[in-house]
Amino acid sequence: MNRKLPVAVLGATGVVGQRLVRRLACHPWFELTTLAASERSAGKRYADACAWRLPGEPYAGLADHPVVACDAARIDEPLVISALDAAVARELEPALARRGAFVCSNASAFRMSADVPLLVPEVNADHVDLVAAQRDGGTRGAIVCNPNCTTTVLVLALKPLHDAFGIEAVSMTSLQALSGAGWPGVASLDATANVVPYIGGEEEKVEEEATKILGALAASPCVSIRASTFAISAQCTRVPVVDGHTEAVGVKLRGDPSPDAVLAALRAFCSPFAALELPSMPATLVRLHDANDRPQPRLDVERDDGMSVHVGRVRRCPLLGIKFIALGHNAERGAAGGALLNAELLVRKGFVS
Ligand code: NAP
């Protein structure tokens, strides 16, 4: 690439936004040109608007950069990465797409819209062609979404098994990190030494998003996604972990393969989209752990810049056939890094240049 592409980040002061700012500060293709947040932050220096919570250089070197309001008429970058809450995203993101921007959204607002690709590039990069359906409607740009963070971890662990055997049913219980709730997030009196057995809307998101992502792109009569038909049940809990969602997964696979066959499939897995060579793709996508007490969020989740998914304790399940533990970084793989991968995919596919 001869020059770097200008990129705007919406919600730049939040948990996900800060990680986007940090990633973009050293990105080979992109240059962060606009930091946007709410009216509360607009007009301030980034350092005055943002409660920076990441290790390393504070504010990623952008302490003096001005923060602007999320005004669709004034944000003119061709690529916009949105780390906004769903309610704000619902208004703003279509306005940006209408004026020609490609919006990579972390929010849930449009994930299940029939013409919006819900992308984890190593799993379903081909679904990006769905943006054609949005542009048929007269929109010049488009919205693409990354899934809920819990869904992202789950589909990355399931993809090798879906390809090798075919999935018939999935049961997943999550132990989700506090950072998944944004900043300041869950009240400390609720979070400390406790488990909160409810995260509003989360279980429904996981159940519907996973079948869309692991579905197939159909070309006729129009470009659309045919969702997978496996049964899926999710239970989601919040635990006192800072970063990293752990998931206890049970899965029923066609042909009832042994744990050894499942391990072999996981070990042999190579993303069908690895040849895209997107800069934020990790060299090893699924890291297998042999030790019975791994993976653990504190020990494993930061590996590979938080972009790989960890799988351990693959064993026989008396109910579904196979069970295992998966772990992934909610705010990196499940949010900032995932959205950035989607932006890279749009460039690689020639939608944005
Ligand atoms: P957060 O820490 O609460 O940050 C929210 C951001 O949105 C802040 O920059 C805030 O700016 C801005 N904002 C709030 N109200 C606004 C308004 N009316 N207009 C414009 N900007 C506004 O949230 P987060 O955890 O980063 O999550 C951001 C999005 O990513 C959400 O949709 C969330 O569901 C999704 N997500 C999060 C995670 C995770 O692990 N945290 C994972 C996957 C997806 P101010 O600072 O000015 O208020």
C-alpha cells in the first residue's frame, strides 16, 4: 500500500475504543485520523476525555489529539470503526453508510439484519459479499459487524469441528470477564468475589449469531445467508475476571467422533481464509492446551495479542458426545481486534481503497 488509509474511531474513549486506538497507532495500513465520542467528551483533548486503562504508552501517544462528537455529517473517513453502544449505533451507523463510509461495528444493532455480514474473517470471510445487498438498496457505503464477544470465542472453537464433522447441537456456559461490560461496568459490590448469573440479552445473542456465522452464503435468488440449523443453548454468567471469557462447551457432532479425532481436527485446522493474510490475523488461530488446568484467563488470554482462541480439556461428554473449555479475549479478539480484522478484510477485498 502506497499510503495509509484514514480511519475514524467512534467511541474512542471506551473499553473497546481505547484498544482500537492502541492497535491503530501502529497499524501497517491505517492511520487514525478522527477520535469521536459523546458530547461529554467532544472538544476535549483525548487525555482529558478518556480514563485510559491500558498498560503501555498512555493514550497510545495521542494525549493531545482532539475528541470530536459523533456527527455523521462531519466524519468523512472512508473507513469508520464503531465502538458505540447499540442505541447510538442504530442512529449513526446507517447515516454514515449512506454518505459512503464503510462502518465496522462492534454494536449489536445490525448484527442480525439480513443484509449485514456478521464476520469473523477466519471463519466466514466469504459472507462479506453480503454488502452487495445493502448497496442494492441505494446505500453507497455499508455496515459490517463483528459478533458479540462470547459468540466470537465460541464460533472460533466450533469452526474446525463444523468443517470436519458437522455440528448437530451445542450447549455453552460462559464465565465472562468484567471488561465485557464496558467502563466502569459492573458495580464493585456486585462483582467482587461473586458470580452474577445473568447478562441481559447475551444468551439470545450467542444463540442467534452463532448459526448465522456458521451458515452458508447463498447467491440466488439474491445474496443472502442460510443460517446453520444446529440446536444451540447458551447460559451466560459474569465472573470477577478482568479480561477473557471462558466457555464450557458441549457439542454433538455428526458421526460421534472420539475425543482423539476431535483433537486431531482441532490440531489440523487451518482457516480456509488464511490466504487473505490480514495483518491482524494471529499466526496460530486455535491454541490447544494439554494440561488439565488450562486454559486460564490470567495465564493465557494475552497470548498472540489476544487474537487466538484457546481450547483445552477435550473429553467425552455423556450427554452430547464431546465437551471442552474455550477461552478468548473479549475486548481484543471479541471486539477491537475483531473489528479491525473486518476493516482489513474490506480493504483486501477492494471495497475500500
Ligand atoms: P464503553 O466502555 O461504555 O464505551 C462507550 C463509548 O461510547 C465511549 O467512548 C462513550 O463516550 C461513547 N458514547 C456513549 N454515549 C454516546 C453518545 N450518545 N454519542 C456518542 N458516543 C457515545 O463500552 P465498550 O465496552 O467499549 O463497548 C462499546 C461497544 O462494543 C458496545 O456496543 C459493546 O456492546 C460492544 N462490545 C464490547 C465488548 C467488550 O469486551 N467491552 C466486546 C464486544 C462488543 P464518552 O466517554 O464520551 O461517554
